[in-house]
Amino acid sequence: MKKIEFYFVSLNRLMVALLLAITFFIVFINVIGRYGFNVSFSWVEEVARHLMILCAFSAAGLALREGRLVAITILPDLLPKSLRLILRWSIVIIMFVFMAVILWLGIKFVQFGWSKETMATGISRGIPYLSIPIGCSLFLIQLMFFANRFVLYGFENDEMTIDEGNSHD
């Protein structure tokens, strides 16, 4: 299972890196074209926006793993360990339910937009709207892999975890 998780996380990171690189590249080329050669592509702004939305949704699960999502930790820090664990598991359940609902609504959104076209590229709006269900699915898979470590404050790239005696004991 660890190997599957490793490859999944690696592919997720690669996907986010490629999305950022592609976005940077097309925007950079468009800026060079606009200011250097007086040529601008009208589709770049729309495509860059859609790629950034996909990137943000796709990176949310990675941010969770590294403890980079916004969190209020004063309440859990004040609770005894047993109540802290109950609260953290409740947070996992709430995150899971929330993202599952957004996934379902995202699928409905894709279905709604499939017959409409985007303004600059003329593609189906359902294609960029796929960012929502793709990102939510990635987050849910990340959460399933990472839930136990999330509860124990075992974030990646974190120097200490609950088992190593940090302030969350």
C-alpha cells in the first residue's frame, strides 16, 4: 500500500508541476509575443486561468499532506489527547464529506456546461469544469491515504510528529 501511495503522490506532484510549467510557458510566450512582436494570442488568458484552477484543485491534497492548508490549532492544542484525536477524526470526516459533496456537484457542473462553449477557445465548458471533480477525487484519495497521519499531526516535511514528542502530546 505504501508503494501505491508513493506513486500516487509522485504522479500528483508531477501533474501539478507540469500544469504550472505549461501555464508559465504559455503566459511567458504570450507576453514576449505581445511586447516583443506585437502579437498576442486571445486564448492564452482563458487557458491559463483554467490550468491554474486545475492546478489549485489538484494540489489541495498535497497541501494537506504538508500541513499547508489553513488551520486553527489553538482549540486542539488545548484539549487532552483523547479529545484531540476525536476532534481530528471529526475534521477528517467533515473534509471527506465536504469534498465528496463538491465532487458530486462538480460532476453536475460538468454535465451542465458540456453543451456550452468557452469564449476564447470554443471548447466545451465541461472540459475546464472537469477541474472540480478531478481535484476533489485527488483530494479524497490523498485523504484516504493520509487520514491517520493527519490525525497524529504527521505531516510530510514536518520535523516532528506526535509520536516524536512535539507540542501536540
